[in-house]
Amino acid sequence: MPDTTSLHLFIVATLLLLIVPGPNMAFVSSHAVAHGWRAGLAAALGITLADVLMTIMVSASLGALVMSWTPAFDVLRWAGAAYLLWLAWQAVKTPPADTGAQATQASLRKIFVRATLNSLLNPKALLFFMVFLPQFVNAERGSVTLQLVFLGSLLALIALLFHTLLGACAGWLHGRLPSGRVSKRLGAYGFAAVMAALAARLLVLNRPV
């Protein structure tokens, strides 16, 4: 386990990184505003799953293996951009209709999967885990792999709490938006705009040298 000083620095650094607006923040808040706090929670849980999976990849050195393949960065960002644009298109072309409990449950499952894929298809997210976590590992304090797993799990937990709170706040706004077909349609277009903006962000990413 990392020493106390490194652990405190890790927590502070994680919190500072989370409060800076980024794709995960936009993803959670846009879903919560469009569909309510439950959608924000589903998105937060999906991002957490992606964080755990990337922690496992980094701990097992799979992340470095993936990124050592030169086209991997471009493959991930193009796939991620295409997925986000598909979500934007689906939001625009599909009438907002979730009215029953079964439809709501299905929608929450979709949002959970969307959030997971959105994070996993962002090459910068994997690179972040590969660069950020090892900075707080002390090889003299036990297994490096276990320390990476611990730090990644802690990061995922902190991010889950942050994104859940963010989703609750954005969901509060959802409850105060005017109801009606026109307002739902405007919400769908707003959601599509956020997804398209995230896709554009991926398309302009350059592979770090």
C-alpha cells in the first residue's frame, strides 16, 4: 500500500482532476438533465466499471501492450467518435417516449452501457491511467501490481461519488424543466449536441509523442 503522504496527494490530485470539466462530467450531466437523476447514476456506474476495467488493464500491463500497437490510439478514438455520433443521431431521430417502468429500466441499462463504452473508447482515458497511477506507487512498500489495483479502485470510488452527486444535481434541474413534447424534443437536441461535441473532441485528439 502507498505511504500516507502519497495517498493524501493522490486523493487531492484525483479530486482536482474530477472538478475540471471533461467528457465524463459532460456525459453524466447531459444524461441526468435529459432523463433524471437515475440516468445520472447509471452513467456514473458505467464510468466506474470502465475505470475498474482500465485499472485491471494497467495493473496487468495490458494497457501498455495495447498502446504499443501504433494504430491503437487512432482506432480507439475513431471508434469512440463514431459511437458518440451514433448516440447523437439516435437522440435526434427517436421520439422521447419512456413512459413505463420497463422502458425506464431498459433505458437505464442502455445508459450504463453507453457510459462504459464511452470511457473505454477514449484512448486518453487509458493513457491517463497508465501515466497517473504509477506516479503514486512506491516499489519499496510491497507489490506494485497490488498498489496499482488499490489506487485504481480508490480513484474509481472517488469518481463514483463525485459523478453520483453531479448526476443528482443535474437531475434536480431535469425535474424543473417544463414538460411537454416540445421541451422533450429540445432536450433531445441538447443531448445530441453534447454527444456531437464529445465526438469532435475525440476526432481532434493527437497521439502523445
